[in-house]
Amino acid sequence: MPSSTQSFEILFDMTNDTGANVVLEMTPRIPGRTTKSVLLGKGRGISLVLDAGSTYQYTLLTDNIACQIS
């Protein structure tokens, strides 16, 4: 069965629905690259357009919790 060879983009939406500020860190997959961070205040959100088939890793940080998403 034929498969599609087109690359598609994926939209990643994140909204801070907590009562505190949250930091979203985009962890680089290439050694030597710096980490990029976004501070999301209460009720704020961000939309990221990702390339399908690529691997991404993020860390969400609050006052006392760190959560990794990949």
C-alpha cells in the first residue's frame, strides 16, 4: 500500500491553567545548543508548530515540580 511522503506540521498548544507561573524549556537535541525558555503566567498560552517525524523534548517547571514531555 502506498504511503504519503509529504511532511506535515503539528500544532502543539499549551495553556497554563495553574495558579502559578510556569516555565516551558525547549531542550535541544543537538549537543552544544542552548536551551530556550518561555515564561507562561496564569492563563497564558503558547502555540508551537512542530515538524512531523522530529523528536522534541520539553521540561515544564513550577515552584517545586519539574515534568518532562517528549
